[in-house]
Amino acid sequence: MIAFRNLPPDRQEALRAGWAEEMARQTNTCAMDEKIARFAAWLAPQGVSFGPQDLPQRKPAR
């Protein structure tokens, strides 16, 4: 499997768009761990892995 962070930006965007459609059919959750698990489970059959390390990093406040 390829790590989400290693995909080209256009592929990441396409997967995010597909995921947005899937999320419209699921119940909402505020739990970050649950969100990551759901996205990872959805990506796995597509040969893509995702974990907390793939989340965008915030820039430190000045």
C-alpha cells in the first residue's frame, strides 16, 4: 500500500472528493480517532494507507 502523504496532490484531492461523497451517507462523528479509522478503512481497498502521521501539520503560532 502507498501512504496517503506520498500520493500526488491531484490524487489526494480526488480521494478527498470521493470521501466527501461517502461521508454524506454516514453518521457524523467529532472523534478524530474515529474519523481517521473510517477514512483509513475506506482507502485500504484502493491500496492507500492513512494514519495520524498523514494529517497536515499545523504551523506554530508566532
